[in-house]
Amino acid sequence: MRTIRILSILLVVSMILPLASCGPKGGGTIKIGVIAPMTGDVKTFGESTKNGVQMAINEWNAKGGINGKTLEMVLGDDKNDPAEATNAATKLIKQDKVKFIIGSVSSKCSIPISVIANDNKVVMISGTSTNPKVTVADGKRKEYVFRACFIDPPQGSAMAKFALETLKIKKAAVFYDNGNDYVKGLAEFFKAAFEKGGGTVTVYEAYSKDDTDFSALLTKVMADPPDMLYIPDYYNMVNLIAKQARDKGFKGILAGGDGWDSSDLDVKATEGGYFTNHYSPDDPRPEVQNWVKAYKEKYGSVPDALATLGYDAANLLLNAIKTAGTEDTAKVKDAMQATKGFKTVSGEISFDQDGNPTNKDIAILQIKGGKQVHVTTIKP
Amino acid sequence: MSYVLQQLLNGIALGFVYALIALGYTMVYGIVRLINFAHGDVFMVGAFIGYFTLRALSKVTLTGIAWLDGLLLFLLAMLAAMVVCTALNVAIERIAYKPLRNAPRIAALITAIGVSLFLEYFSSLKFVFGPNYITYPTPLPMVNWEIGGLRISILQVLIAVVATLLLLALNYIVHYTKMGKAMRATAFDRDTARLMGIDVDLTISFTFGLGAALAGAGGVLYATAYPRIHTFMGIIPGLKAFTAAVLGGIGSLPGAFVGALIMGVAEVIAKSIYSTIADGVAFLVLIIVLLVKPAGLFGRAEVEKV
């Protein structure tokens, strides 16, 4: 009898508690949702993005917030898995009542999130999702969705152009993950541009994300050794393939996309390799140098592109909220679309009709002596 | 021609690693008629123990000669993995499987799946191994030789040598020691073995431990060859090794070894022709063999004991 009474009291309390926490919260905050891969195969991407957004939010709060309200970050972990990304987005929108989302990092997660955000009229901006499908689906623009980075067609062609014109490479092989929109897109655009410029793609092979043994594919590549092996995947996969490629006697150049930008990249195996990226910390512009200095002071390392674009995306969003003067997402979306020449670390940003920044430069970096060195910047 | 030989060589190297896992499946099945689905996860634990050992010893110099140090570190990591995996598998047997020894087989099978999921999810907690992908450190220098148009890397040699030595040791234990005799007797007829004065519990524990030691060594070898580890890495190699054991005739040691080599070669050949159908082909080989020879290549058709 007694246990039943205790149980029923517990039950009643547990029903009241969530109600209590639903009460008015002072009304003094604007919640900014952030979705990023905090764990899993690309966790350094998530950590950097979060740091970048946090820096922007801290700076705006130090200036008194927006419209007298302070900004608060609500973090969701997508584990770089589209299903988890959907869960995180639904939780942020339905449970935390977030009206603005920054994220996610990889395109395969941002694409499902963008559908949910657009349907719920939540303004979303991704820092680093480069696949065209993030903002557009079947030729139709998702009006509430933006990004702060360039898209994959120019990124893939930039590396192809660099390989053909600067490195004078005529033969390349390409590996890509069949189940990853970002990797697949980059591989396609690289191949198209490389072949159009007169180069030959000797081997163009797919793998799946759980594959570990590349000996068969690499033996195929080595039957007619190319000068370049293009692997536009994330760093952990690049580590896996690069080491096996060296083991199989591949002496040429390894190359890839912005997924290489991580402190966990195996610099020994990728030494001498090139990758396309969103910015270079060596850029002398004051925006870049101030940012690098501030980030170093807080986190003790040079910001990678993920941190930089997290920071840029947050600034773009917060600027649009401020310009709109309200948290009404329809008005914020219009203010964002109207952004003209907004100065960010990775360049001056205006949006085209697809929600993509126009005129973004593409930096080409080289792994040299275990460090990233800026080689050149390509204007698309 | 050398292209085909090179691909065969790749397949055999992969097959050796599968063999180390497959033997554990087949031994355990032979003795307690249980498919130990947690075996692939013991393999994963082995890879992680190797990683922690390598990381802890990364600053230590033993002899001052770089390549010899690397080799010794690698062997130490493997030894640590073997010891820990043995202890782990013996504990799993004592806690999870022993109470169910006389229960219906399906109960033990479901428990094995439960243990497997437990190992995967428990070890992916932040304070255990963590949920992240880790790039495996390689203590060995990257060296490869070209012999008659074939390219052989130091890793392939190492995998072949270490796996062969372990398999010879296993063969010796099973066929030429008292414990091996007890294992074979228990596998043949547990009750009679007990009547003959064999400590059946000890023998079963020993079998689990032996299988786990091979899986642990396999984990370190696999992670060194394919340097990316995470807590779900054991699922696919585990499934493939299990398939190899069934292909060779589950319960048969030579069968598991040959089955693993066939799986490795089939996978690599398929991959070299069309990369995304590799796994499909490996399992297709299994289906064909089972249709033609239901007990597997080396298995004996067995009458269900009542």
C-alpha cells in the first residue's frame, strides 16, 4: 500500500515538473540551434563548427545581443548520420522551439535537415555543406535555406583546373563514396572538368563507407599508374586510403576537397597532396588575421575552415535577424536573401537566387612538411 | 598475368585475417554448438587494446633501431590484445553462456546477440572507447618490394607470417596437447567426456579463451593493415568470418581456414571487376556452396543428437 502511495506521488510530480519548466523564461533570449557531428567519424568538424558559432555568439552578446535579447546556443549532435540529423532537427524545432538553425556540416545531413527546416519555416544556414541539393530540390528553391560556402561544381573544377594547368597532370584516378552526396558530387564535377580540359581519368571507382580494404581498387589503379589520385572524402577515409595507396607503391599526388581540413588528417601519408578549401589562415586581409588571432587566444589553435565558416554562418544569420528587427522568420529570411556585400572572414557575401553566396574564392592548400600551406587562390 | 596474381595476393592477405576470426567461431561452435555472435566484437576490443598499448608506449625506445622497435611494439600490442581478449571472452562465457548451457539453443543464441550489442554500445560510451573514428598509429615503416612484377608490402608479409605462426600454434595445441585432446573429446560427446574425468567447464573456457586470443591478434593485424577503428568495426568482418566458417563446414578447423581464404579471394576479385558488388559476391559464393554441399566444404553431415 505504502509503495503504491509513493509511486502515485512520484507519478504526479513527474507530470507536473515538465509543465513547470514550460513557463515563461523571462523572454530575454533568442535560441540559435546548432546541428553538427559532435561524435562519430568526423567529430573534429563538429567541434570546430561549434567553436566558430560560439565565438560569433559571444561577440554579439558582448555587444548587447540583438534587440535587447541575449543569444543562446542549443546544440544537437547528428553523428554525421542523416537519420540522427533528422532527429536532431525535429527535436530542436518541436521541443526547444528553435526558429533559427546553423548546420549541419556534411551535405548528406544538411539535405534532410533543410527539408524539415523549410517545411516548418525555420531559417537555416549551413556553414560548409557544399552539395547543390542543400538549398534546391528538384529545381525548386527551399526559401528558408542558405549556406555560407561555395558549392561543389566550382570546387571540383577548381582542382581539375589546378591539376591540368599548374601541376601539368594528364592522368588521374578518382575514388568516391557511393552513398555520400558530397563525395559523389565532387567526384563527378572533378571528372567532368578534368576530361573537358583534356585530361584522362584512368580509374573511376565507387566504394561504400564501411569498406576498409582498398587493395583490389588500388591494384587496379597501379596497373597504369596515374599522376594524381583524387579522393574527395572526409579525413578519416582519406587516412585509410592514403596509407594503403602508399603501401601499394603509389608515388603520385593525392588530392581532395574541403573534407580534408582536419587536425586528424594523416599528414605523413598525404604529404605533398593538395586540397581545395574555403579560406587560408595565411590570407593577409585584416578580417582573416583578426579572426585567426582571436580564435587562437580562445582555443589555442589556428581555426580550420569548419570553424571559420561556422563563425561566418552565425554572423550572416545574426546580421539578418538584426536587420529584420524581429524574430519573425519570414522577415528574417527576406533580410538574409537581401544581404549585399556582407564582410565575412571567408569573403564578401551576397546571395544568389538559390541561397548560395556569389563570387566565393577557392583556396588551394598543400600538405607540406606536415602542415597546410597556402598555394594559390582560384576565382571561379 | 601479374595483375591477376597481384589481386590473388591481396585476397589471400585479407583471407588470413578472416581466418583468425573464423577459427574462433568454428571452435566455439564445435564444442558448445553455439554461434558466438559476440566474437566480432571481441575482435574490435582487440583492435582497441592494441591502440591503447601503442599509444601508451609511443615514446618508449627499446633498442634504438627504428624498425626493430616498431616490430617489437607491434608484437607487444598484439600480445596485450590477446591477453585482454582471452580474459574478456572467458568472462563472457562464465557470465552469459554457462548458465544457459542446458537451455534450448535459441536462448543461448539470443544471448550471444545481446552480448554483441552490449559490447558495441557499451564500448562506444565516452568513458570507455568513445564513439569516434580513430586513425590507427602504425609503428612499422612503410616498405614494399617489387618481386617479379608483384608488389608485396611489409604488412602483407607480416600478416602472412603472424597468421601462419598462430595457426600452427593452434594446430599444435588442438592435436598434440592434453588440453587439445580434451577439447576434441568434449566436442565429440560432452557427457561421455565428463564421465572419462575431463573437466568440461575448464575445457570450454579454454576454447573460448583460445578463440578470443586469435580474434585479438586478428584485431591488431586488421587495424594495422586498415588503419581506422571504431566500436562497430567488428560487425562486417565478424559476419564475413562467420560466413567463411560456415562455408568451410562449421566445426572444422581446416574448413574455417580454407573458407576464409576463399572469402578473401572472392571478395577482392569481385571488387577488382566491379567495386560495389564485392560483398554480394562473397555471400553468393556461400549460397552456392551450401546448395551443392549443405554441410560446407569440410563439414560432416551430422545427425541431430537427441
